[in-house]
Amino acid sequence: MINSSWEGAETDSKNFSITSEMINRWIKCVQDKHPIYTDIQTSLKYGYNDVVAPPTFPMSFWHSFFLPWMKREDTVIHQKQTFIYYSPLTAGMNIKAWITLNEINTIQLSSGLFQRVRQTLSGAENKELVFEAVIITLIPLKHKIPETSRKPKNIENIKTNADFDTSFSLECLQHYAECSGDIQPIHLDERIARQKGFSRQIVHGMLIMGLAARLFHAKMNQGYIMRSFDMQFMSPLLRNENIFFLSKNQSPNSSMLKVQGFNERGTLIFTGTIQ
């Protein structure tokens, strides 16, 4: 649990020189290999100065920071994540980044009592803001977190309309933990996950979000630049459980996509928008 006196606190800033090697490591981490992330000629063709960082790339900075308000023993559940880009993040940029603890409150949900924490990772170059990554997490205070009881959707319809599907093995979770720094035991240790109310390890929210960015590839191929990406996590996805990714255009002439993910039982895992 975080002491409320920390609200409004900021970390010391850190400097990051973005390289194509850093971007390539993150691409392998989130399994997204669009050419603008890997091939400079493609990036130049689309008007960028160098290869572009995938939308969730700023989270590669997160675990470089010491967060004095966080306790190592706290279990942290991702509730919502938003990325806002004021300009594209590319190799060759020198980013000054910092984390702000924006808000702490206590909320009662059907699954128990939680502390809700909103933090923002900001990145700037030459004092101009490049991105903000807003992360909202839940820390359970009194109860274990049960697996969802949401009414499932028709799985056959989901399979028919899915853009793609996948599952995440323990090896995938271990690889993501290693390259992202998110080594929470609920992602890696089945015994700990069971103690917290899950039947086995749960998949990192940022791994799911990183893969969901593929849904915007068709828009990117049309020349659209991703300006924002938000995702609300509705239910946990378990290790080795299939997830089906779906997207829908908000309107024919809009860059906005509504995105959703469902597990193999038809349970809604996430909902969000990309534009």
C-alpha cells in the first residue's frame, strides 16, 4: 500500500539516447515487426527521420526508475494504460524522462477493496514533450483477486471475426520479464499466482498491449501516424490461454480503431482505442 503523502511526487529525471538496437530489443520483447520499426528505408519512405519505436516502447524506461513510494512486496494489477504521442519517437532522439505519482485513492470493486494508483511516465526532447504514458494500477488491500465472472461472448463469432490469435507460454512471460524488467511473481511463479487467487500465472498487460498494436498496421500502411493508444484491462489472461484480437473502424474515413481481446472462453480481456 502506498502512503497518500507521496501523491504529487516525481522521480529524478533520467536521460535516454534512443538507438535502433534498443528499439530492436523491444520489438523482440513485444513480437511486433512492422517495417517502420526495423527498416530505415521504410521509415524514411513514410516521412520519419529514422526507425520508429513501437507504441509501448516508453515502458522499457519504466523499470530504470527507483519509485520510492512503491513497496517491493505489493502485488500490482494493471487496470488501464494510455500512450499519448505529441511527436513520433524514433532512433537518434535524446529523451529526458521522469515519472509522476498523480493520484492515489481507495476504491471498492466487486472483487474487493483496492488502492487505485495513477502514475505518468513523461518524455521530452529539448524541453518539448514527446510522449506521456499514463498507467493506472490496482493494489489489493483486503482480498485476493478472483478470476472473472463476466458473462462470456459467443466464442465462435469471436473466432470468425478475429484479426489474429495467440497464446503466451511461460517462456514468453519469462522473456518479456527479462527484457522489460517486470518480474512480478504473479507473472512467473504459479505458486504465488495461486496464492493471489489465480489458477496459474497471468500475462503481463504490456505484453498484450504491445501485441495488440499490430491491429493498427493496416492504418500505418496507409500513412497514418499513431497518436494515442489506450487499453482498459477487464479480466486477467492466463498463461497458455488463447487470446483473440479484434479491431473495428470507428468510421470509414477515420484513423480510429476500437480494439478488443477475448480469451478462449469468450471472456473480454481488454477493450481500447488506437488512433
